[in-house]
Amino acid sequence: MPTSTVENYLKAILVHSSDKDAVVATGTLAEALGVTPGTITTMVKSMAARGLLEHQPREGVRLTAEGRAVALAVVRKHRLIETFLVQVLKMDWKEVHEEAEALEHALSDRVLLRIDAILGHPTSDPHGDPIPSPKAPALDRGKGATLATCEVQRPLRVERILDQSPPFLEFIQRTGLKPGARVRVRERDHTSGIVRCELKEGEATLGLPEAAKIDVRPL
Amino acid sequence: MPTSTVENYLKAILVHSSDKDAVVATGTLAEALGVTPGTITTMVKSMAARGLLEHQPREGVRLTAEGRAVALAVVRKHRLIETFLVQVLKMDWKEVHEEAEALEHALSDRVLLRIDAILGHPTSDPHGDPIPSPKAPALDRGKGATLATCEVQRPLRVERILDQSPPFLEFIQRTGLKPGARVRVRERDHTSGIVRCELKEGEATLGLPEAAKIDVRPL
DNA sequence: ATTTTGTCTTTGATTAATCAAATACTCGTT
DNA sequence: AACGAGTATTTGATTAATCAAAGACAAAAT
Ligand SMILES: [Mn+2]
Ligand SMILES: [Mn+2]
Ligand SMILES: [Mn+2]
Ligand SMILES: [Mn+2]
């Protein structure tokens, strides 16, 4: 069985491979995992030997089918845990990511089945991130619109929050721009870099880079 | 922060120190933790250096106040988790020990607080083991009667199951001798080594060593 | 007072994960 | 073609946890 370190490495590779079989640079992983580049090279070589990924020296890494399956299972566990912590234990959505980061390596599949059933087999977590199914279909990396790119004046629904740092989530909560909320972009000004939105609760104004962190869907 | 290995060592020492400041032999720990004696000696020396316990070479170990506090916190976490898994997630009490063994090292105090609140601050776990309070008072190691020592014919209540191996728990469940159940010893025969009990569900017969694994209280 | 036995401790290795610092590539620029 | 900048890999250590096998000790048996 993979150690929790290996599980974290696999997850990081998965979420950093934008598309199908894009290679991820070892430097990207060093950054994402907070370790030195040399550590990544060493770990990656041993994971390649175990068949979890392929390593093109000086190029990057790509998950094998087995590595991807493990990574998807970990992501699924992580997101179901987050959902459970928020919906059942009534925890703050700003703190659940950290908790899930540890619990995803300790929770058995048996417990996960119970949690999934109690939650009614949810398909997205509190941040709007999709929960991969147990049969492990692809992880759809937001190919839709964001508040920075969507049509102005069109009625929309917030789909997903891409930046999950506590301060950003705090802002989202304050303005009401949470997943599921109805919203309409009133004005987008590329000169001032400002996006003004209208929600049921009132108005929210944010910068373009921030608006790009909020996935939306027309309707 | 202690690693999960250190937490497991501390817990093992705690549950094996029958009384206050009894020393625990390193061999006992090797047996309990499933590692070689040499490993225990090495670990114990490093834990002593960290102030978690005292080591009398060739004698045994004794927890310091700090070591005991950590151990009690881990035991509390373990038992609250077991209770939660049974009561909220509706899991089988035969499998929760194993789950808790891993989760006790990953669950934060924040989550534990929520679990404790949702359960209504329980004082014993599904096996009848007491849940140490957060202020960490002593862990009362069953000083009461068992089905092997109690008065015959007296109405009793099952308090606690001391053997938590799945097969024994399976037997307990089948006979209905679970914590909380009312029971009365009909006959105890030291020649045949048999104890016959009467419960609401009918009768249960078990051997003396097995009867000694079931704590009871008059009433 | 020896010897034996059973328990502990030491010693020397191993595996996983990590770092710092030295070294080696690869590209894009002179 | 040579150089320099930016990455990536190697190398040599370190820490935690573990084992096997050798050695030390203390209590019990002779
Ligand atoms: Mn993690
Ligand atoms: Mn999430
Ligand atoms: Mn444990
Ligand atoms: Mn228990």
C-alpha cells in the first residue's frame, strides 16, 4: 500500500496535469509539495520503479493508469470528507481542507462507503469541486466560464471556487458568492480591472484575477 | 508533535500499567506492539530523552506526567471515534476498533470537539470502556466484579467487555451480553469451569476465563 | 560458586523521506 | 561555437522506525 507521502505526491501530479497525458515538471511538484527539487527527483524515481508513474528525466512525470487510479481515489476521499465535515459535523468550510488533507490517508474504504451513503452520494464538495466516482472517471478541470470570462448581464449560478485559501473563502462567504448562489455580472471593466456582480444579497465587486477563480454556469 | 508510532507506544504503556506508577517491562511492550525487543529499547530511549517516560534499564518504563497526558488524549480520541462510528455512521462494533486505531492519529482536536458534542459527551465507548475526560482524570481499570466473580442470582448489568477481539465480540453480540444488558448468573461451576447466565433474550453459557472478560455491576 | 536460562540491550543494516550543496543538462543569447 | 541562466539530478547526510543477530546481565538451578 502507498504511504501517505506517496498518496500526496500522486494527488499533486493529478491536479497539476491539466490535460490527459500532460507531463508535470518536477519543479512544479517541488513547489506544490513544499520540498526541495532533489527530493522530488528521488521520490519520483522510486514511484516510477513501483509503476505509479513514468519519469522522463529533465522532462517531467506522467501518471500510469495505476497511479491515476490511486490519485483519483484519494481525491474522492478528500472531497467526501470535506463534504461530511461541513454537512454532518457542521464545520466551517474554511477549515475542512486542512482536516481532509490528513484524514484522506487514514479513513478506510469501509468508512468512506458509510459517509457517501449518509450524504446521499454527492457529486461535488463544499467548494464546488467534483467528487470523482468510485469507478474513477476523469476529473473535469473547469473548462467552462468564470466571472472573468462569462457573458455580462446573463443570469448565472456559481459552480466552483478555484482558490481555496482561507482568506479567499472568507471573502466568498462574506459576499455570498458560494457554490450554488445565483449571480449576474453587471459590469466588467478591463481598464480598472474590476468586475461588479449582483447577487440576491446585494452587490459584490472583485478584481479580474479573483473573478477568474470563480467558475460559473449560465442559467 | 509526537508521531503516530510514539502515540501508539504511549497508549500501550498506559493500558499496561495496571496501577499508578507501575513499571511496564519492555518485553511486554514488544509483545503488545508486535515489534522486536531491540526496537522497544531503542524507541524507549528516545522517548525518555524527549521527557515522555522514564526508563530504568533492565527494569521497565514509567510514563511521565506529560507522557500520560498524551496517552490519555489518544485513548479519549480512540474511544470517541469508536462511539461515533457506531452511533452516527452505524458501523458494526466489531470493526470500529481497527478503524479507530488509525483515525486516532489523524483526527484534529477541532473535529473531536464536534464529534463529542454531537454524541452528547458520552462517558463510555461501545465496548463499555470509559472515555477519559479532556481534563484527563485517571483511567479506571475495572476494579469491580466480572461474570466470573460476581454473586450468583444477583441481578446485574453488563458494564464492559474486556476482550475486544472480533470473534469474542461476535459471541457477545449473539448472546446479547452487550454493555447495558441486564443479566443474572444462574450457576457457576468451578469443576466444569462453566458459567450459566440468564438474560432477557434467553440463556448464555460460557467458560470461566471468558466470564472474567465481562465486567458487571449489581443493580 | 558455577552454570543455565530468560530477558534486555547493543550493534550493524535497511527503508522511507528529507535537505543542502555540488554537479550536470538544455536552451536561448551572444 | 561558446556562454550563461534556469532547471534537474546527484551526492552525501540526517532522522524515524524497524529487524536480526550478537552480547550482557540477573535471577534461578545445580
Ligand atoms: Mn494529504
Ligand atoms: Mn474541496
Ligand atoms: Mn493507533
Ligand atoms: Mn473500545
